[in-house]
Amino acid sequence: MKKVYATAAEALDGVLFDGMQIASGGFGLCGIPELLLAAIRDAGTKDLTFASNNAGVDDFGIGILLQTKQVKKMISSYVGENAEFMRQYLSGELELEFNPQGTLAERMRSGGCGIPGFYTKTGVGTVIAEGKEHKEFPTGPAGQEETYILEHGIVADLSIVKAWKADATGNLVFRKTARNFNPPAAMCGKICIAEVEEIVPTGSLDPDSIHLPGIYVHRLIQGTHEKRIEQRTVRSA
């Protein structure tokens, strides 16, 4: 099965539709699938729900889709650094579902593993727990019970991720902290498209160095990426 496509637009051909849910890798501006996000913007697909740690900044990452008002809802952990996000949310134009970072990562991983839901203590007693099932579990040797809340796994229509290297079968290697949310995001999509800096010959990757097996990746593109610094801080002379 062919996995390598020439451009982001070609890789997304036949995949996009209005109202779909997309899981996107990245943390801040690190490891975000910028080429695929730009292609989604250019395609004009609208009413999108994004599951992503954050929404980039105003002119980069998911922020470019907020500018064009193609995003209906964000399932996120952090929404700072984005003035347009704040404006749309406060004006009621954008829905927001807050998730603790560990909960969001596990929701993605669970969806990819076929686990429909899991219980966690994170968020108990806060706004995160409102409207969710609560259950008591014995947690100590004396049988003391503590409260947990039920979180549901995420199964997205599409996953878009960014990796450092891939082979033609879709095995992915991420570089340092750019791994972040990319593996669980890749796992939870019905279709996963990855953009990478380099595609190497099949069989050339050390099996022990592969971070995400190619079975999760359906399409690949190679491209040039911009590596921004989110907050540049310098020391005075």
C-alpha cells in the first residue's frame, strides 16, 4: 500500500469533511504538523473539532485555522499565547473542553488501544469533573475508598502528526521533546497522516529506535519545516 505522498494537499485528498474531529500532535510550537494544518486551512474544511494540547499562536499552528474560523471546538489543556483563541472563546464563537494534560494524552492513547474509557483521580472536585460519572474505588490496604471520574477515550476521524524521520512503511522516529503528544495523537485517528523531515529507506531504522510503528500511519509527506522559538528570552549584555 502506497503511504508516501508528494504534498500535504495530496495526502489529505479524500479525507477531509466538514464537522470532522482531528487529533493533532505538538506541544506549544514544538512538533506541530504545520504543513498539514496549512493544507487544511487552504482546503476550507470547517466546523472542525481539534483535540490538541494547545492551539498554537495567532499566526502558526492551529492558530491559522482560528483566524479563518474553521474551528468549532477545541479539546485542549492549555490555551494561552493565542489572542484570537481568547477573543473567540470569550465571545461565545468557540467551544472549549478543558483536559488536564495527562488526561488528554491518556484519552488519545486509550482511543488508539480500543479502550472506551478509564477512571482517574485527576480533576475530582474541580470544574473538570462536572457532568462526569463518579465512582468510589478502594485504594489502600485498609480498604479506604477514593473518588475517581470516568474519562472517555478519543477516536478521531483524522490524526495529523509531525516526526523527525520515517521509512516508507510509516515507522516514525521523533526527536527529543518533539515527541510530546504525537504518538498518542497518531494512535487515536481512524486515519493518520504524518509529516516528516526525512524519509529513509525501509529497513534502515534500528527497530529499537522506532517510537511509533508504521501500522498506525496511513500516509506520509516529507517537507521543509519552520522551527520557531515560542518565547525568545535573551540575557542583557
